[in-house]
Amino acid sequence: MLEKKVVIDSINILEDGHIQVRQATKVLEDGKELSKSYHRWVVSPGDDYSTQDEKVKNIAQVVHTQKVVDAYKAKRTENDKI
């Protein structure tokens, strides 16, 4: 029997508050992995994370404090001037 399994298999938090997420999509036949592919994305401080996986939401709630969001926005504004 073929089965498709999608899991968040890696979450990394960078010093500036970015959350890097990796999702693995596995195709299994009778429990044996036939193929695997990855999709990656980043959740930046201040991004809407309401549609993210529960693990990502929980981490973002802790990491994306107002102080972190303000610092990220200030840095972006500073970089836009360059």
C-alpha cells in the first residue's frame, strides 16, 4: 500500500529571530521509504504565522517578542536606506 507522509522534520531559530522550517514529504510502500523531498521556508519576525504547523506557531509565540520584531523592522529600515 502506498502512503504519503508530510512532516516538519527540522526547525532552526536564528539569532535575529528568523525561524527556518523544513518539511519532508515521504512516499512509503508497505512502510518502506520510496522517495523523499523537502520544502523549506522562513518565518520572519512580524510575519503572520497563524497558518503554520502547531510546532512552528508555538516557537514563534515565544521567539517573536515585540522587542525582536521591533529590532528586525529597524534593521530592515536601515538596510533599505543602503
